[in-house]
Amino acid sequence: MPSLEKRVALVTGAGGGIGAAICHRLSKEGAFVVAADLNFDNASKVAEQVRQVGAGCLPIQLDVTDQLQWRSAVAETLRVAGGLDILVNNAGVAHIKPLEAVSVDEWNADINVNLNGAFLGIKESLNAMRERAERSPSGASIINIASVSALVGSPGMPAYSASKGGLRLFSKAVALDFAKRRYGIRVNSVYPGLIDTSLTTPLFESMRGANSSKDIEAIRAEMIEKYPIGRIGRPEEVAGVVCFLAGEDSSYMIGAELVVDGGLTA
Ligand code: NAI
């Protein structure tokens, strides 16, 4: 039997590289997936692909920074799927600029999406997830997608680093609260290194900086040098770890941080 059969998962940022891979993987394991993204067209494309190979998938438009939209998204999930067992806070943005160049709006955008988005998601999903967890021996699972920028300093990314560093300890704090209150909801977080998605292009461009004659491929090669494994990661390699945290095999893991970075921070 697939490991997540009869489970319902909501994935944010589902229209992006890692989010789409997470939707595919959870669905392959039997979960009904709600693919939520600010960009409804992208969420719809992912949902259509997922439906062809896995269990059911519902696309929804969701801005994770908007509490009322979260409320509607959870209500819609309950209406269509009858419950919520797995929440993956994956939506993210990155303003890759040194402190002097970051505007207040850009700073706030990284904090709002990457940190406040997860706070609102957990706040608005909590009752539904508790209700489901009380009736299921497997409980419920929340997975927050942070970054290696939450573990070590990332030059040129102060806003992103602050948001992901905040997400790291927020995850641990709520993980402990929920465990001690016996909610049956486990909270864990994931720390990807460089993964091949649209998010990496602005990183390479910012590394090129003033030296605009430099080839992006050369910058990519320089970046790969830093990774002991000798390559950039694939979205599926993050999705596999998320799937593990979503299911029974990680039943004794609370507030854990799983690093998926090809050895970068080892
Ligand atoms: P991506 O850019 O491919 O996807 C991000 C998705 O989030 C997009 O579909 C976008 O529409 C959505 N999004 C942005 N703002 C939103 C909002 N307010 N509400 C709802 N959705 C919103 O990026 P990728 O690489 O798939 O990133 C996924 C997560 O993984 C992010 O949290 C990112 O910080 C994290 N991550 C990515 C790494 C990488 O190298 N790609 C490395 C470490 C962490």
C-alpha cells in the first residue's frame, strides 16, 4: 500500500521547482494534494500533471502572506478532501542583494513570504490538523522548507538569511509546543543547498555583479566547486526528504532539521 494513502497534503509554492516535485512525490505515495501558489496558472499546470500519474490534486490560488486567503484555502481543502494531514510550507522568495542595496520593501517581502507565510499557514491549519491527528494513529505532519542560509551565513542575502534563520527556530518552538500538548502534529524542517530551479538564476546573476562579461555557466561552475558532491541538487532530492518527514517512517522526529545540501555545510 502506498505510504500516504488516504492522507491529504497542502503544499505552498506548488507552482515552482521544489513545490512541484513535492506535489508529485506525495501524490505518488497516495496522498491527495492541494497545490497552492500565488500563481494559479502554474499551480494548475502542476495539478494537471500530478493527476495524470498520482492521486487527486486540487490547484488553488493562495498568497501565503494573506491570513484570509489561508482561511479560505484550508476551508476549500476540507470541503474537497475532508481533512488536512500534511502541510508543507515551501513558498519562498529571495532578494539577493547586499544590505546597502536592499530596500525596506524587499526586506519585508522576504520576511513576509518565507517566515510570516509559514506562521499564518500553521495558525490557520492548526484546528483542522489537530482534529485529523486526534483520529489517526499516524498523527499529522508539518514540514517547513528553510535553506542552508538558515544554518551558515550567506553573503549578499541578509533578508533571505534572516527569514530562513527565523523559520528554523520558529519551527523548533512550535514543534516542542505541539509535542508537549500532545496535539499529534509533528513539525520538522528541511535545509536545501543549491537546487536547480528558477530561484537559482538571480543568485548567479548577483554573483556576476559588475563583472557582466562573465559567463553565467562559468559562475555556475564556480558555485558547484563549493559543493563536495560536485553538482547542484535536483528538486526531487528535496521532495524525497519531505515525503519521509510526511509519513510514518519519521514518527519519532520532532523539531528535527534535515540538511539536503550535497555536503556543503558538513
Ligand atoms: P521557485 O521560485 O521555483 O518557486 C517558488 C514558488 O513560490 C513560486 O511558484 C512562486 O509563485 C511561489 N510564491 C512566491 N511568493 C508566494 C506567495 N506570497 N504565496 C504563495 N506562493 C508564493 O523556487 P524553489 O527553488 O522551488 O523554492 C522553493 C523553496 O525552497 C523556497 O522556500 C526556497 O527558499 C527554498 N530553497 C530553494 C533553494 C534553491 O536553490 N532553489 C535552496 C534553499 C531553499
